[in-house]
Amino acid sequence: MLISISKSDRIRAFNFIRRSSDALAEYRSARRAYNKFFDERFPHIYLQALHHFEVCLACAYQGHELLFGMTGTPFFDKDKPGRAELNYRLQRLYNSSKHTEGFVRASSFVGDTVTMWISNSGLETRKEKMSFDELAHIVSDMAFAAWIMAKSYIWRGKEGLPELKKAVLKIFPEARTDDDDPTLTEKSNRLSLNE
């Protein structure tokens, strides 16, 4: 809220942080419900888990729209390997769970009860799959980006980027390199969301 950026980007950033928090909370709720399903075997617990996963996907997708809206660049591409393709599957799963009526009316409808379901390895539709690990990766990336955005105003004082760098390296120690390495300074400069 204290960062000097345009009003539209500030609104996007605030709502990205909100969606990230919601995605993380829904992911945790989904995992708890899914684990509980194996203990109790009640169908309503499976449906609760599915609901939480659907809301998690919605928050993750909407958060990505907001974040990438700041730069005006697309965040998914089925033809690019890696994260762009994973985000493409995120978009497809989100749209499938959101548009049930269109799914029922589609010529390819074969009588499935739900548009998306939980499999042993993750979330699936007839055309898309996303593993639990992939969804966890998306949610953790969002949470980390939101954490930096939410906390970055704290490091605006004279300590600035070195303090932000220390905080990031506590979370991701594998990114640590020699302090004299100029690439580390470049990396921390890229992390600054104040500019």
C-alpha cells in the first residue's frame, strides 16, 4: 500500500496478494479434506476436497491474471515448455471447473458427473492433468511473490535491497552465492518491486 506505483498496478498487486493467500488456504484445506477422505471414506468429504481444489485453481488463475496484467504479457502458452505450459493447463482446468453447463451441452459429453476430479496423482479432466506437485509449485511461487510484494515496503530504508536479499536467502538458501558475486546483486535488484 505504501509503494509508489500506479493506482492500477497497486490494485492489481493488492488483489494478487489476496488471491495468493486464498489459493494457499484453499490448497491446505483441499489436502486436509482429501487426506481425511482416506480415513473416513465418506463421499461428501471427497466433494469438499474437490470444492477446495476448484477454488484454489480459481484463485491461482485469477492471481496470475492480475500479476501478469501489470506487464500486459500472457502467462500461459501451450506450445512453450515449462511454466508457460503448466499455466496453460491451469487455465484449462479452471475453465473446465467453472463452465459445467457448457461441459454438459458439449458434443463430447459422455455422462461424467463432474467436469474435474481428483485422481491418485492430482487433478484431471478428460483432456488435462495437473499433479499435486505441480499445483503445489504454482501455489508456493504465488505465495513467495506475494510475500515479497507485501513486505517490500519494509526494505525501502537505507538498508534496502541487502536486507531483502538476506530475507530471501533465509527462505531459499540454495540461491546463496559468494557475497562478492555481482550476479547476486543483479538477482536481488530484479527482486525489487519498488522500482
